[in-house]
Amino acid sequence: LFVRFEAHDKIAGHGGCNRFFGTYRIGAADLAIGPLASTRKACQPAIMAREAAFMAALERTRLYLRDGVKLTLKDARGVTVLRLAQTDWD
């Protein structure tokens, strides 16, 4: 699983089976992701379920907290939906 925040408010990644893509909007502490779209490969049910949960969590994101290479994504109520770690730093 990975997500890449690209230039021009584009987001892309891989959910374990399919590639996904969409847009994001970021502010000082707020972040909105989506809508997301993906390729339509079929994989094992467990992988598909994990992928669906991952993409749904991304789309629920409304707030973020960055601490070095760690990124915590939260929903509108401030509940953590994902914790990510940057892996492409120099």
C-alpha cells in the first residue's frame, strides 16, 4: 500500500491490488482527499477488503498532522483514520 501526493493537487497510489488516483486539497492543518478512482483488477477477497478500507480512509480525511516523516490523517471529528510514513526522503 502506498500513496503519493503529487504536484497540482493530484494523488496517486496502490491499494494492494489496484492503482488509484484522484485529487486532494490542502490547507494549514486541513486536508481533503478525493474523489478517488481506481483500476478494476480482481484480487483475493481479503486484499480487496483491505484496499477498499484504505481508500475509504483516505476519502474520510479532513485533518492531518505531520511529524517528520510520519503523517497522521484524521476525519472531521479528529479521529485517526490512517498513519503513514514517508519512505522516499533523502
